Amino acid sequence: MKFKSLFCLLIILINLQDALASNDRFEIILDSVEKVLSNQDPVKAMKNTKLLMQLADTDYRKCQVLFFQAKLLRQNGIKNESIRLLLEADKLADKLEDHIWKARINGFLSTLYRESQLFEESQKHLHIAIQASKKINDENEKNKFLGNLSQERAYNALDKKESLEAIKYLKEADNYFSKLDSTNIDRNFFLATNAELISRSYFYEAKYEEALYYLKSSLKYLKNSRQDKSALEGFIKNGMGLSYFKMGKYDLAFKNFTDADSIARISQFSNLKQEVYQSFISYYDYFGDHDKSEIYHDLSKKIEETNQAYNHKTTKELLENLYENQAYLKREYQFKVAVATIFSLVFALTLFTFFYIKRKREKDTLQRQLLELKTQVLLNSLNPHFIFNILNLIDYFFYKKDYGKAQETLFKFGDLLRNVLDKSQDKFISIQDEAKLLDLFLSLEQSRKRDLFTYHIQIGEEINNESIYVPVLITQPIVENALKHGIMNLESGKGGKIDINFNIQNNSLVITIRDNGIGLQKSKELKKLNQSTDNRKHIGIDLTRKRLALLSEDSQMTMESPPEGGTLVSIKIPVIYKNVHYT
């Protein structure tokens, strides 16, 4: 008995040792990639997050990894994917009820949405972050977050060119940072960065004396901080140079520009270099020394070209590594979903079959397939309005004893559902698959509407339709809208036509959906006349616009009524290749 107890204790100690080793390993790797690799080699840092995610045995650690991945992507300009990861992390923060993570994540989301010019979303997440910060028990952490969020409010004001409003928020931040206990937090560095931001706001207001005062304060704080060798000193010196230049003190301006240039060369911080080079360009242009101005023009252009090449390569590699890192998580998730789905379907189908057999004992094979298909549709909640219309059409063919037409429609419907379900986990599908889904959808609608319209789907010869991808079902709401509000309202009741074209123009994919229906104006008049309560049109169109906005800043959708009549909808998105997906 004694031996058995000792053996159990040994097993517990071994497991505890393994757990502690795993914890230490997670912290060591995370600390390494955050402090070293994130700046020196972001691609290698992203590769290391695969191991971090495998070691992340709690929601808290998963939150840490997702947040770090989002930071890596943002610093390399990949904002949409960064937002997606942060929204995942935000769900974990809700589960954890962790106010610090809630404030951190939503503050970051506010910044990303602001940088993406989605100001309503930015304000929403900023409000959430502020409320979460106020609930933090640790006064030091609370003041740090409230100070950072006041800075974010200042950035919002600066985007609106409201410099005085920005100064108000930055002075609020100054008040919060002044309360920090410097034992564990570098208070002076927070105050230094904030003073530098205040100086910029005064500079925009052409108040150069005030700007200079805060720059000198910022430099003093920085010298007393633990990061006195930071590149921030270069920004401060450059700001002082610009202030002196505007005040006509050109010798002092040149001296500070030169100091900033030295710091930029040591730090190798490209943003600082660009600011300093622009300052020298303005300085030499003012004195008419165009030869020296041209030297800094060339240096600035070289940095820009180098950054573009590096960013393009890094962006591709980061995304490839991110999707590779998440592959095992996706497989694990799909397995759990598959098991849950199988149990749910088995239970639902068993229950349905019981009542089905009780009500109707004699059905032929085709009718049984139809009912099973209805069950699958109900369980998956796929486009109920369209689906029930098709199911009613199949019932109608049964009623008319047109079993050939019923079978043909059923097979098409089944093919459409299988394709939709297969692609439901994907964000992007090939143009070939998108065209196939549209063809199945339109051919079913054509059958239901007794050949009221014809349609044509054209893919440009310049497109490799297997390697170029589009957001899944991005065109379907537009096509459905063209049918419902354009073609179906034709006075003739026939002769409707829909043309869908995929082409590449100026390095963008352009999708056009043209119909010869009643046009936008008449459609609006009919809706107003009938006092329609159907808002599905707006939901479909609004959802498509939001998807395009999150895809990229260059994506857009336009709707117009051309002179020849009907409606023309154009969707413009970046060309997305198979192995380089966006959000």
C-alpha cells in the first residue's frame, strides 16, 4: 500500500514537472519572438507562433498568441487579417472576463479600423476599450490603458484635422501617465511619447513656441527613461528642427536636422529616415540648393522602393506562414464540428423519419430523396426563401406527375447544396467555382420562373479561372436582386436578360452584372408605392459592401442605370491568387 502511494506521488510529480517545463518553454519562446524576432525577422517570428499555439494550453495564452500575430501583421501593413485575429482574441477575452485583455484588444481594433477609415467601427471599439479599462483593479494598469486610449482619441481628432481637440485628449493622457508608479512601468517614456505628440498638434496649429516647449519636455523625459537610446529622440530632434525652421532660426534648425539624421542612421528606422529626409528637402529647397535637395530626394525614393519590395515579400511570407500555422487548428475544429454535426443530423433525421413514416408510409424513392434533402436544408438554414420556392417547384412537378422534370430539378438542387456546403468553410473560391454556383442558381430560378429570362456568364480569356479567387458567393445577392427587383417587374412579363462578366482591368478583377429590368429609379418608386416591408435587398447589398470594405481599401461596388435601360452593377476587387488570400 505504501509502495502504491509513493508510485502515485511520483506520477504526479512527473506530470507537474512536464507542465512547468511546458509553461517555461511557452514564456521563453514568446519573450524571444516579441523582443527580438518581431522587428528583426517577422517571418521567422510568425513561424514560431505555430509552436506557441501548440503550447497554448489555456484561453489566456491563445489570446496572447493571437494578439502577437495581429501585431506582426499590422506592422507589415496586413490590416484586414490582423482585425480577424483580434476579433477571435476578443471572444476569448469575453470568456476569460479579463478587463486588461478586453481593453488591449479593443484599443488595438480601434486603431486598425481608424487606419482603415472605418470610423464608426473605430469609435465602437474605442468605447468598449475605455469601459473595460475603467474596470481594471490595478490602478497602475488602469492609468496606463486610459492614457493610451486618450492618445487614440487624439489620433481620431487629428484625422479630422481638429488639432486643439487632440491637444485636449493628449493632456488627459499626460494626467494619466503622471500617476504611473515607475517601479514596474517606464513612466518617463510614456510621458516622453505623449509630449512629442502634443508638440505635433501645436505644430499643426502653427504654434511653434508651444511645440518647441513640449519637444524639450519630451527630450527631458526620454533622457530620464529606461529607453534613452530610443529612435524617439530622432523624431524629437527633427520636430525641433522643423519648429526652429518655421521660426526663422535656420542654424538651429539645421543642427537639429543633422542630429536627427545621425540617430536615424544608427537606429536604421525607416520612418524616421523618411521624416528627416523630407525635412532636409524642405530646408534645401527653401535656400535654393537644389543639388543637395536632389540627394535627399534620391535617398527618400530609395527607402520607399526598398520598403515596397520588402513589404511585398514579407506580406506574402507572413500570410503563407499564418495559414500554415492555423491549418492544424482548422483540422481540429473541423473534426469537432463534424462529430457534432453527425450526432445532430443522426438525431434529427431519426426523429424526422419516425414522423415521416407515421404520416406517409408509401412514397417512391425520388420522394424520399426530396424529403431527406428538405431535412438537410432545414438543419443547415441555407437561404430558406429561395430553397422553399425550389422545393415547392419540385412538389409541383410531382403533382403534375412530371417525374423527369422533378428528377432533373432535384439533381440540380442537390448539386447546388453540395457545392454551397463544400465551400461554406472557405472565404474564397475560384472564379470557376463561383461561376458554377451562379449557373446552378440561375438555372433553378429559370425553371421556377418558366423561362421568363435568359442569362449568360462570361469569363475573360485573360483569366486563369482555376488560380484566381473571389470571396465566396460575392455576386449571388446582386444577381438575386436583379431578378427580384428588375426582371420580375418587366411589363412584358418575359424577355428578361442577365449578363455576368469576369474580366481583369488595370490589375484589378472587375465583375459586372447587367440586367435589362426596370432600372433603379422605377424599382424605388414601386417599392415606395407598395410600401414594401421586404428589406432583404438592403441586407444583401449592405452585406456585400461591408465584405468588400473589409477585403481591401481599393475594393468597391457601383450601381447605375445605363442610358439603354436596366441596371449595371460593377464590383472591383484586387486580383487574389490561390496561395495569397486576404482576410
